[in-house]
Amino acid sequence: MKNMKKERGAVSIYLTLMMAVMIPLLITMIESARVNAIKLRLECAADLSMDSVLAEYNKALFDRYDLLFVDTMYDGGNGSVDKMLDHLDGYLEYNIKPDKGLPVIGNRDITRLNLVSSEAVKVHRATDENGAVFRYMAMSYMLEKYGLAYAMDIQDLMEVSAGEEFHSVDVGEELQAAQDEVDAIVYPKPDPEYDEDGNEISWTAPKKDDPASKVVAASKGFILSQIIEGDISATSADLSCYASKRGLVNGDGMCEDWEVHDSLLEQILFSEYILEKCGNYIDKKEGSRLSYEAEYVIAGKDNDKDNLSAVALALMSIRGGSNLIAFQSDETKKREAEGLAAALSFVLLLPESKEAFEQLITYAWIYAETIYDMKVIYKGGRVPLIKKKEDWHLNLETALLWGFEVGEGEGEGQDYKDYLRMILYLLPLDLKTQHCMDIVEMDLREIGGYGDFCLDNCVAGATVQMIFRSRYGYSFFMERRFRYG
């Protein structure tokens, strides 16, 4: 019996010693599990909350332009990053406290977390870097929808249209210069003649036959009146309140891990985005502030008429250069112009005037053909960028008489949208981006409840620092980035 009591006592001492070691170990393991559980909950809560913030994108902006941005106005009041943080804080509170707002009895939260503070240290606004963030989001949409192969299909046409020969000649100016040269022709005064009484007979220079008078007179008119028969929109806008003109709230530019979309193909794709989302003279868009939106992106004027006129002049430069190339490659037309010029100079007994008349006839013919092309294009028809002999419409007589009619939608080749594409290709990327942002703001402000919409209130991503504290005495610091794209 004595031996058995000694053994029981030894076990009791052993267990007591073991408990002295195990209890702190168990407590440490429990606290370690609590800390890990807190960290895991914070990771999940932060990710879920930031995804919830991103899910609050401006739906009108997405529906119209397929752009994902968090509008910090939240459909009312002034735009503020603090509003976005308030939304983030609300989501964090619910995610770190799953039972918040629920009638749960006897529930014990092993984390007991509270959000102490949150601060946005970086904010990436749509208008940052001259609209580079806006352009990135537009490009992301286009790359997802079409891919770069789409841009490759039209790259060759763009490069041909950008050739110097299509933009180095203004046929209107050349026509006027040729006319001035003909007008400057001076007839040499003959030796004086006398009547029977010895009085000098007065001499009057013969009247010059001006073959291009009708064309020259027409060329002095307003360009739109020559090519458009219907009504022209007179809508205007105060540009001072839009993104390209007003003072903007600055953000932190592009997100660090975004790829820069600035290759030639990607720039072409951005022009395609403009043409897809913006209306134009032929294809107007409902609910827009300006009727000719693509024309505004190109010209940047405060009214439809001036924008349409500026684009018409640019298009005329392309067509005039193209027609000059086509004319110079057609020996038959050159001989016709030369023959008429020779006849005129012979009648006037001024052989040295032949070259001046030939220049006048040539540019009058090209100008008339160019106006014909423009009429076709603005009636929804097509004209090839580079004409073959059979693509030329006007004979010399019809051109000089300025008498031609154009049917609806005639011709083959490139249409109005294609020529807009060529003009957009030559514009600086930043300019296209800023004017496109103006159009987006104009259109969204036409929607009820969006009268104060501004793109610099729209956020594509942010970096947020957060501090949490647990009632168990732990504090945690987190920095997280969230973004679209």
C-alpha cells in the first residue's frame, strides 16, 4: 500500500509540471490561431469590400460608352474620394463583423475587429495624364471586343491616306492662284492708228474669255453650301465647363501595372472607339448634346456648323489631292485641258498665255470633280481614295459649266466614316482623347440626374491604407490596391 501511494503522488506531480508547460503553450496556440483568423478575415474583408466598391461603377457611363469608372459623385452632390471611402468603410464594417445588423443571440466573435481609419494614398482619375486613364479604359474595351487584328485590317488604308500628296495641295487655293494669273495677263498695246482727220483711234483690249468663271465663283462660297443640300445643325455648347477646358482635379495618373497602349495599331483602335461611340453627320446619335460628335473630336469648335465645316475642308484636302493624282496620270484629260488652253490663247493672239489657261482649266476641272465627290460622300455614298480612270465622273464641259447632280448613296470605295477615320488618324492622340472626354461629359449631362457629371470625379483605381484594431489588443495595418482593367 505504501508503494502505491508513492506512485500516485509521482503522477500528480508529473501532471502538475506538465500543465505548467501545456497551459501557456495552449494559450499561445489559441492566440496564434486568433491572430491568423484575424488576418485571414481582414484579407477576405478587404478583397470583398474593394470588389463591392468597383461594382458601384457608373451604369449610365457603362451603358453608353462601355467604360468602367466609380463615379465619386454617387448620383448626387459633389464628387469626393471621401464618399468612395465611406462606401468602402461601410462594406468593411459588414465584412469584418458578419453578424452586424442580424438578430444573433449568444454569438461570440473571436476577432472583435473594428475599423479605425482608411485613407486613399493614390487615386487614378479618368482625366489624369491628359486623359491617359480614360483612353486606357476605352482601349481595354476595344481590345477585349475586337483585338489588334481589327486595326491591322485598316492600317494600310490609314498609312496611304496620310501620304503627303493627299494634303500638300489645296485645290481651292490653286484654282484662285491660276485665276489670278490669267487675270494678270496684259495685252500689248498696238501701234497707234489715226482716222482721216488725224485723230488717234482709241484702242480697247479684247475681252478675255474666262472658261472657269462659274467654277471660280462657286469656289468663293461657303464650303458647306457647295456640298450639302439639306439643313445643318446650329447647336452649340459652352466648352469652358467640359474636361478639355476647365480646371481638373488631379489624381496620380496611370496604375503602375497597366500596360501603356500607345502603339500605332492601338492608336488606330482608339480612333475606332471614337467612331463607334460618337455620332456624325451621316449617322447621328440620339440623346447627344452636339449633333456632329466625331466632327467635334476632330475640330474642337463650340458649334456643329463650324465643326462640320472644318471636317469638310479636311476631307476636301484629301479628295483634292487624290483627284490631282488621278488627273496627272490620265493623259487624255491632260490633252483636253491643253487643247482648250491652246485654243483660247490662239483666239486672243497670246500664245504665251497658254500655260496660264491650262493651269486654270486643270484646277477648275479638279475642283469641280472634288465637289462632286464631296456631294456623293455627304449624301451617304462612296468614293475610292485612289481613283482609276473609270472612277472619274465629270467631263470637261460639265465641270466648267458647273452643272451636275448627285444621286443618293452612289459609288464604290470609302464612305464618310472612312474619311473621318483618315482625318482622325492624323490628329495628335492627346487632342483626340480630350475632345472625346468632352463628348462623354456632354452626353451624360443630358441624362436626368447627371447634370453635373465630370470625368475627373471618376476613378479607375486607388491605393488605400487601412488600420484595424481588435478588442483583444491587436492592431493591424493594411495597404491594398483596387482597380479596373
